[in-house]
Amino acid sequence: MRKLYNNLAWHRIRGLRGLGILALSVAFGLTGLLALSSCDDDDDEAGPEPIEMRGFYTSVNADGTTDCTNEDIDLREQEAGDLSEPNVRITARGVAFGDATFVQVGVKVGESDTNAETISTYYVSETDGSFDRPGAYFLVAKTDSDIQADTIYTGYWAGYAYRRAADATAYQPVVICPYVMVPAGTAGLENIGAGDCGEMGGDTVHPALAKYLTDDDGLRDCHNLLDGQGVLSPMKR
């Protein structure tokens, strides 16, 4: 998660390019909400009741290899006056980042005649009191006959590869990686352990999730999103 993007991997991701620009534009337009989006932030007890979800995604290890893991999610929705206001708040926790809690804010757009329901959110981490390393999710609602849930969300996350190097000051590439979110307790997926994508652990992926998280070569790769000059140029890792 390096071939130039004129190969088959690029053809698979090319359709995401427009969505990637949209998602990142929405995400970085929310920079005024940094105070709401930090690690170890307390949940707002007075807010709406959360919908418990579970997210499965590929990511990048410290040695540069791809792995697959999951996180527990509290999804809170609320009415917004218009779509310039955030109406979604996500709190995510996973074993990949120890005790850290990532709080995200964003916009949920309902289904229309031409588009499916979407969720786009933005987060930043907090390190020693300083905000850094922003990222975004862009997820599209759908149904899947292989997953026993009324609605799931598929798409990607994009941001800095936090586990790229043990040295916290080392260069962190911006990556884009596949992501799928399902209701917590979804039948058939409830026995997948913390930090895994399949019941057997390791690099295994549950068959119901395989189309989103694997390809013919195994785990579906993350891609570097920007080149050395900061230009959008997705390349397979």
C-alpha cells in the first residue's frame, strides 16, 4: 500500500480521482473545526445517541507493507441548517493506534435521483498538544447481498500514513486506502477480532469484505496520493 499509474492498478483507481478531489476539498474546508477533531477527545454526552458501526480498512505499516485492520465507530447524526454546516460526528477507536481516539466531523448527504447517500468527514490528530496530520473519509451508502445489513458504506480514507516510520519526525506520505463500514454486530462479521479483517486473523479477509479490501494480488494496496511536488498523482505503493 511502485508502478506508474498507467498500469492496471491505476485503471482500477482512476474512477476515484474525482471523488478524491471532492472528498479532500470538503475535508480541508473544515479546518475551522480542528478543536472538535483530536485524539482522546471526550464524547459529547448531550449529543445524539451514537449508531455503533465497525470500519475495516487497509493501511501502511512502519516497514511500508500493507495490512488490514478495523476500528469501532460511534456515528452521530444531527440535522443541519444547510449543507455548509457539519451534520455528522464520528468517534473511531482501534488497536492499531493504541488508546488514541479519533474524532471526525463532516457532512452526510442524503440519496438523490442521481447520487447515492454519502458521508464525508475530516479528522486531525493531536500530538503533544499540537494538531497535525489531517485526513478524510469518503464513503458511499449501498446494499450488498453478501452482508446482512440494510446499509453499508464503502469508499476510502485518505491521509498521512501514521505508521510509515517509527521516527515521528520522518516523512509521512499522503495515501489513499480502501475502507468499508458496516453496522456493529452484523451477522457473519461479528466474530472478527479487534485489529483483523477476517476470523482467522493475520492478513485474512472475510469473504463478504473481500471485494472491497482485496484484489487478485491479495490485500488491495494503498496508493500514494501526491507526488514529491504535492501534485495529485496516485501511484501504487
